[in-house]
Amino acid sequence: MTGSIVVGYTATDAGADALALGARLARSIDAHLELVIVLPPEGTRSSGVVPPERAFEAHVRGQAEEWLRAAVAQVPADIRCLGHVRFNESFAEGIIAAGEEFDARLIVVGAGNGSTLGRHRLGSVASELVHSSPIPVALAPAGSHRDTDAGMPIPRVTAAVGTRAGADALLDAAVELATAARGTLRLVSLVPFDVPTGLDTGAITLAQDAHGEDVLAQVRASLPEGVAVEVERAAGDSVEDAVAHLRWHPGEVVMVGSSRLAQPRRLFLGSTAAKMLHELPVPMIVVPRTRAEAGER
């Protein structure tokens, strides 16, 4: 897989979580890290009457560069990592621009303030990213930087697959990540939550079994030898219930696709993924509904 991973960094616990997940992903897929702090454009702190406080702006930029140096120093020596200060009125737009600048495979951000340890909560930046980014976005649960297994490679990639548009792009991305990480691929069927309302339990089970076998055959045809794949039913009365009953390996990540409402090559976190997010104890990667063609980014 290789390439670069952009980490939206702040000198906070959320920034440390994003950095820890970024380092794990970089090691797993042989990528390098680009740590990015986004500041407001220089001169925007002044009014039309008062000249910009250049000394203050220089201090803010210097502080950001110091934070980046400290963060880069925490990254294991076998992972190439550089820090960058960028300027934009929107942190999310600045991170997306950096992702496009560095041709990033992933953008990584931490959880919002007030998140429960080990869980997700979308802050304003993450929310904007998962509804606008053309690049897959990885969301780190709160407390990721405290995880004693933070340095281990990804042992398993779980892809939450249904029957809606965008499933092929998600499967391609999951196969690519599992192959690069040399881990196991688990396909969790979300068919019970995709089928029309009113179907009886037997019909839903038949649809789920048929869909699972079709997806498994499709994935096996594209997986290299040595990469194991399995299918698991998401059993439960709701998405939240199903996710809560799934078992997760330490260091595992889950991948979901964008909503069918997403514009081509853009993210839009759908209702199913949003419900999953509340119950997940592992990082989530949101994949655009369709992939950009080579040279488009």
C-alpha cells in the first residue's frame, strides 16, 4: 500500500490518539506520516484598523512548530515522520488540502472532547471530515495513545458490508489494507439492516447467507495467497445491538463505506455507520463511495 498518512494534529489527548493510530497504520502498511497543525491565516486576527500583531502570530507559529517537533520525537524511529504548519480558516479544510498535497492514503483524527475512554465522539473537525473528505478518514477512539498494544501491526481488518451502493469500493479498500498489513480480513454482513422492512426472519436469513457467500467469493478472488478471510453475521435487533455483540481483537480496525447520499469521491457518514460509531471500541475508517481515478487527486 505504502504512501503517506496525514495526521490532523493538536497538542491535546485527541492529537496524541490520532498520532498513535497514525503510527500503527503507517507501520502496518509501510507508509510515512505527515503531521499537520492548521492555524488561522496570518493577519486574520487583526481588524481593518489595528495592524496585525506580527509578534503574536510569530509566537503562535513557533509554538505550533515546537509541538510538532515534540510529537515527531515520539514516533518510533522506523517510521518516517515530518511535521507541517498549514494555514486555513477551517481546520478540516486545511487537513483535506494537506491530504491532497501529500497524496495521502488516509487522514487520521482523534475523538471530540468529552469522549468516553475507548469510545468515539465526533468533534466538529471529524464531523466535517467524514462529510466532505475525498480521502478515507480514520477515527481514533479516545485513549488510543494509552493503549499498551499501540505499537503492534493491525492483526485484523473488519469490513461492514451491506447491499447498498459503494460496497465495491469498501471491499477493495479492505482487501488492500488487510493485504498490506498481512492480517486477517473479516466481513461482517449488515444485510438485516439494509433489506426492506416487512420481510420475515427466514427471508432475511436467506438474503444474508446468499449475500455473505457472494461477497466471500468476490473477495477470495482478489486476495493474495496467505491472507485469511471470514464472514460473520451481524446478529441483533439493531445496528447498535449487533456491533455491541461482535468480538474485537486488540489493534483491530473496522472499515465502513459512505452513505449512498455521498457525492462521488466524497465522504458522507450514513446513519448505519453513525450508529456503529457509538458502540465501537476500535478505530473506524470511513471510505469514499467511489474511488478517485489515478491522477485525479
